[in-house]
Amino acid sequence: MKHTYWVILFPAGIKVQLTKDKYEVAVKADADVTVKIPQGDYKITGNKRVFSLGVNSFLIADCKIQPK
């Protein structure tokens, strides 16, 4: 079974699948990561929580939409 990596962005409430490499960078305390999706670019700003359920790893983090 394939392992998947997710980030849930708050307050936007958006769930996005990440690559393993991007996930591993995003979970670091001092990481500067921007998630690019069709709705816009969201910068992870902090307050990170990490957990796993089976083959799924989740990062729940605060974010701020970046101006276009």
C-alpha cells in the first residue's frame, strides 16, 4: 500500500497532498514552505501539528494566502 502525505491548511480548511520530500521539509519547525494550488498560494506560517493514520501522514498548519 502506498504511503501518502497531506497538509491541512487553516483557516482555509484546504487539504492538499504533498510529495514526501515537500512534507518532510514542511514539518520542520523553521521551514519556509509555500503550497501552490489552483485556489492560490498558501504559506505555512506555524502552529504545526503532525499525526499519522495508517499509511497517511498529516500536517495540520496555520497558513496565510500569498498575494498574486
